Amino acid sequence: MLNFVLCDDNKSVLSKLSSMLDSIFIDNHFDGCVSYTATNADDFFNYVNNNHVDVLLLDINLKENMSGLHLAKKIRENDKNVYIIFTTAHLEYMLLAYQFKTFDFIPKPITKQRLESTVTRLFDDIQSGSKKFLKLSTKNTIIDKDDIKFIKRDGMKLIFFTDNRTYEAYSSFNKITKQLSNNFVRCHKSYIANINQISDVQANTNTILFKGSTKEKCYIGPKYKNYFMEVLNHYES
């Protein structure tokens, strides 16, 4: 799921934007949500720095000491991959906005049709070329690969475990491994683990524990143990 966060100094604009996005997600079966809105740049910056965020919608002309452009510059220093979409009634800012690897620039007043065009392009961009996200089905279900703790095979299905929820898709390990990076390692006939998410390996019980709030665990099979431990001991993220 893609997490959208919005910043605008006008509460009514924020409410309208959030409602339009919710409607666009539903109408197009996009796996997205508005996870946070703010009228204050400092609050917004703190949230983005401490939470998983995929897409920013920023008003450029914030009525405070930090403009949307300044805010984007600070965010870009820590996150080179987040999608940034600017909104403003002042078209003269358009050229300045693109220096921050901007995905799009939407003039105000924002219409649902214009916003929908941008969001559709964004999902198309992710599905066609991004190595950061994994598309699971034709229903536009998208997962940030970094969020995946491990993948479990259950019959004809694969179950993807993250902190917040699980995702299911009819697929196979052979197909899915072609889309995964080298931090995903087969550890069992029924499990693939994300090495970057491991908090502990209990060798006596062949159990893998993971970072974050999830209480789920996966296991190491005898056939895969030597290879898995070799990769784990020498892997550099």
C-alpha cells in the first residue's frame, strides 16, 4: 500500500484533497491511503522523518517561515526516493519546484480529474519501472519491498508479512524471486526471509525473529541452513 501525506496551510483544502484521493483510490482500485495531513511544516517534517511515507503532496506557499520548497529540500536530504507532488496557485514557482526531483506540479484550484491523472501516472510509473515496490496483482496492490519481513508459501498462495498487515497473492517462489533483491534469501522450503529485517536467529530452534511490531516468525529448513547462514554472516546491506 502506498502512503500519501499532505501538507497545506488551509484545512478545508486538506480535507478536500484527502476526500478526492480516497475517492480516486476506490474508483481505480488503487492500493493507497492518506496516512497523515498537516497544516504546519514542522509537524509534517517530523512525521515524514519518523514514519514510512511513499508520496508527498506539498503546498508551496505555506504561510509560515518554511515554504513547501524549503520543506522539500530538507526531506530530500534524507529521502531520495519519496515521490513529491507540489500544489500551488502561484505558477511562477513551477520551475523552482522541479529541482527537488518532483514527480508533478498541480495548479490550484485542484480538480479531481487533474489529481486523478497524476495519481494514475504515479501508479503506472511504480508498476512499470520501480525496483523499490512489488506489484502483487492486477488490483494495483503494491508493497514497498523494504517493508516485507518474510514471505510464506501456503499451497498455491504466497503470504507477505509486514509490520502493519499481510498480503496474499497467487504466485510461486520461482516467479517472485525474479522481482526481489539479494537481501531476500530462501531459508526453508516454505519461507523467504528479508535479511535486513531480521532481529535474531535462534539456531537451537532454527527460528528467525524480525524487527518491528510483528510477532510472526519463520523457520530455517535443514536443506537451506548452511547456505542461509553463510549469506547472513557475510551480507552487507
